[in-house]
Amino acid sequence: MFLLESLLVTLVKLVDSIPIPAPPTRGRGRPPVYPNRLFLKAFVIMMVWRLHKVNEFLAVLAAPTPEMYSLRGPLTDPQGRVPSRWTWVRRLAAVLATLPVQIGSLGRHQGALFQPWTDDARAAAIDSPVLRALGGVPHISIDPEVHWTTSGWHGWVYGWKLHLVCTAGRVWMPLVAERTPANAADNLQAPGLFQKFPMELRFLLGDQHDRGPDLEQRCTRRGCPVMTPTGGACPHTDDGVEVHRILHTTRSIAIENFHEQFKGTFEGHGQAPTCGLVATRRFALSAIFVYQLALRYRHDIGADLRVGPKPLSAPPDNEDQASPSPTFLVTKVISYNRL
């Protein structure tokens, strides 16, 4: 049995082996001292330890424990320098802005590495699940940066949306992700997600709210049609209804299984643990990034990629306390239906 800190260190060091997108053209000013990889490692630690503020992250990292000592090494540059507190704050915010591009780059890399479409159609499912915000109406802890949305399943929700695309095949692998307030229109967010899709993709399975002229034009140029349900009362009797039913079932299997596995791992069934767009965006996108790293880890050790880890543990409050129970590697199997 692996210890929690051993797996955490493994995931942190795994960041050194993933591709990093080329940074945008720099303007005038002093070049950055620390590479972006160092701050991606910080996102992994913050997500695993459930640290949603920079000062919490630095306080836990400074604890005189063996596991924290093992983590402080990868968070230094080649010259042995460590960022100051304000450098952490400033660069974490800057790297967070590039995290959707990083997730898309890692999704394309792992798509080529895992070959999830070997036995299935080269299809991906797009969805925008909602996450309830802290507080309520009225409530003193209400988050003023979120908005309302309505869902056919959840009804009216005050919170956020996680716009994501995952593979619809034998592996539920996130390819693209972005976090917005709940009132962001799905058809306006989908074209931006499409720019980060793998070139191997041949079908995009979506909902009625995802369809729009911009997305259809982009997909047509790439030879990747958008397949969405047709409107109107059920049962449908138009031509191709059976094909649409199969496509809708395929999307449902991929999205529902991925959501249950992802939310079960990162305790996303309740309210968001953060307040504000920056903190919530960091929480959601870091969770997707850690999920991708966990898939890479399971691929490297030859484990089943359809098995997801249980919810992660919180760090011990007492610095002298023994390490928490190794729940990260205790796995649970999500029901899988052959597509």
C-alpha cells in the first residue's frame, strides 16, 4: 500500500514530464524568474490537501514533517531559490489564467498516449454541469460573483458552471475545461473549447444548448460534426431517430460516469468550498488537472483507467501528528457500460 504523501510527491514530480504549452509573446519588463511548472506543482498540492488560499498553502508547506520536506524540494528552481509569498500570489494568479490551455494541451497529449479511440468511435461529449455556490438567499456568506441558471434536472441553481469535454469511449478522459458563472451561455462557451480539441476527434456529442452557428462552422471546417438532440415532443418519428438515440445514449454514459467519478473524488456534489471567481476557478480547474495527472499515473503503473480514487484526505492539523490514512489510492469502480 502506498502512503498518501508518496503518491502526492509522485503526482507533483509527474508535472516535470508533461508538455507545457509555449508561453505567449512577452512584452516589455523583467522576465519571470520561476518556471510555470513550479506553480502547476503548487496547484496539485493545493487541490490534494484542500487548500483554497495561498497563505494556507504556505503554512502547510512550512510544516516540519517528512512529507512536507519531500514536497519543498520540487518547489525550488534549479538555483535552489524559493518564491516569496507575494510571488506565489502573483504567479499563481497568472498561471491560473493559462490553466485551460494547459489542460487542453495535456488532454491532447494523453489522447495520443492512451489511444482511447482504438476500439470506439473518435467521439467526445461536451457538457456544462453546475456547482452550487456558498450561501443562499439570504445568507451572510453569499458569493456575489456568481449568477443564477436553470437546469431541467436541478431546477434553479445559484452557482457556477464547469464547461468541459471528455472522451466518449472506453476511457472517460477530460480534454478541455473552463469555469464560468452559471449564467454563461453554453453555445457561446463551446467555440472557445473547440480550439483546444485533439485533431483526432471526429464527432462532438452535445446538448441542444451547445449548438450555435459559430461552433457548427468551426466543426465543419475540421470535419467534426456536432451531434445534438432534436427538439420537439417525444416520441420523435423523423428519419435517423434511432441513430440520434444511440448518440444521445453514448453521450449520457460518458458524461454521467465521468461526473460521478470526478465529483466523488473531489467532493463536488455539494456547495463549492470557495468564494469568488478566482478561487473557484482555481479549485475547479486544478481538480481537472489533478484528475488528468492521476490518469497518467494509473497508465504508467498499468492500472485500469476506468477506476477512480476515493475522495482525498485533508492534511493533519497537528504538525507532529502521523500521516493521514492513505485514502487516495483506495479505489472504487464506477459502473461501465460498453458503448
